[in-house]
Amino acid sequence: MNILVVEDDRTIASGLTYSLEQEGFTTLLCHTAKDATAAIEQQLGTIDLCLFDLSLPDGSGYDLCALVKKKRDIPVIFLTAFDDEVNVVMGLDMGADDYITKPFRVRELLSRINSVLRRYQRQTQPKTVVELGDVHINTSDGKVHKAGTEILLTALEYRLLLIFANHLGQVLTRAQLLDRIWDVGGDFVNDNTLTVYIKRLREKLEDDPVRPELIKTVRGMGYKAGE
């Protein structure tokens, strides 16, 4: 696995690349947005995951993330000194898969990297049955079962469930959910309607809709299904 590391603090960058290489990863290190842009343009096909510092002397990790996601669907994790909802949600809306706040333990970062890579590996392996807890979604016939009993869903409820099932363990913002439903379903869904559909899904699928375990609310950020 080859990781593109973009970090302007040379001390942090040196320690980070050393730790990653000790774990068996290869690294491509850039200290500026300019160098990172060149690396993305020329070597993106060889890169498996990106670690982007949000604040760079000549640009932003947001711009680099947008460039990567435009060209390839590979994981992006932000390194940020700002642990606030606005920065986190903005990054997730731009397609980032996770973030970690400085200072961080290397073990925690490695855990997040491995978690994101596992998610992508699951997504690239086509399945006819997707499992979310005791809920089984059969994508070949469009049927959903919970503990062996078929659950009847509307077209939009089913589409929303599929979005969650295809992004297990990933926080999805409301904007991301609305974009995906609009793009694929072809029906207009506003913010209030999304709230209603999530409520209906929970009522049909959760053991206790008041304390959901399958589709959880991540306060100030969005929703997450699975771990």
C-alpha cells in the first residue's frame, strides 16, 4: 500500500512516514500543496490512500481532496489541528473518509487507516446480500429482511438504506445523503423529508427506534451505519 502524505511540518512528516514504513506501507511525502498537486497529477494511479494536512503554506487539504476525488475514488484522511464541527463537516462533504486531530497517537492513526482501507475493500467486492446487524439486504431482488422477516420499504427508503449499507462505518453528512438520493432516485428530497425517511427506516428496522443501533446520529455531523 502506497500512501501520499502531505504535511508541511517536517518534524511531524518525518515521524509519520517513518512509522508508516515500519508498518509495511510505502510513502510519498510532499510538504506543499504545489508538490502534492504535481504528485496527484503524475502518480495518482500508484497511490492507495492520502493523508492531507488541512492547513498548508500554499493551499489547503480541501483542494487536494477535491482534486483526488475528481480523478479516483481512493480514501482520504485529513490531519487537522481544528477539532470543530465546521471543519469536520466541510471535509466530509468534500468526500474525505475520516479525520484525525493533532496531536495524535500513531497507533490511532494506523487503526483509522486500516479501518478505511477495509471499508474500501468491502465496497469493491460486489455482494448480492449486504448485512447491517440482523438486517439483510438482497440487492438482486430488492428485498429486505430483518431476523428472517421481510420488511416492506418504499423506493426511497430502500435507496437510503442502500446508501448506508454501502458506507458502513462511515459518517455521512445530510448534504451527502441528499446528493446521493437526488442523483440516483431522480426525486426531489429536501432536508425535512430526509429526517422523515430516516425516522421511518428506524421505525421499521430498529429494535428500539428511540435508541437506534443500526443507523446512529453523529451529533453535529450526520449519520453512521455500522462500525
